[in-house]
Amino acid sequence: MVDHRILTPIPSNSANVRYHIVQNVWVHNITISMVAGQATEAVEDTGGQSIFTANDNRFDANTYRLDSFTDQHFFWADAAVSWFRWRGSANGNDVNGRARLVSR
């Protein structure tokens, strides 16, 4: 079971630019536990949306242990979302994933 995992992307090749390109990240087949105040997320700080739309970053077939299906434990495309929106057609994450409730 993974409680806290940090994915660190590789820096871009330019010596003058200090940003990371996050692409082809596939988070799959792990168990993630989240209670109040914890989240699974991807963020961008350049104003672009390619980390969410074009760079082939995805979550699938994971198992989440959550204290609520409706709390916003997920942050994707600049929005905090619940389990239901995380899996919804707009985000398309963890289409084959599942969530289980755990006590708070």
C-alpha cells in the first residue's frame, strides 16, 4: 500500500530554463489511502494545460481507500474534484480504478 508517493519528473534539456516537463507518467495498480486533508494531484505553474491534456499522464486501475466519496481528494486540471469527477468522462482518470471507504 502506498500512502504518500512523490513522482519527480526529469528536468528539461535547456540549461536556461528551470522547469520540468511531465509526460508519459502512468500511475497504475497501486493502493493509495487518503483521509481529510490529503489529495492525489497534478499541478502546473506555467499556465498551460498540456500536463493534463497532451502529455499522456494518466492514472488507471488504482485502488483508493477514502474517508469520503464526495470529499475533494483529487486535484486535476486546476480543479479539486471528488472521486466521482476524478473518474468521470471529463477527467478520464482511473476508469478501471476503484474506491473503498475507510473510517475517519
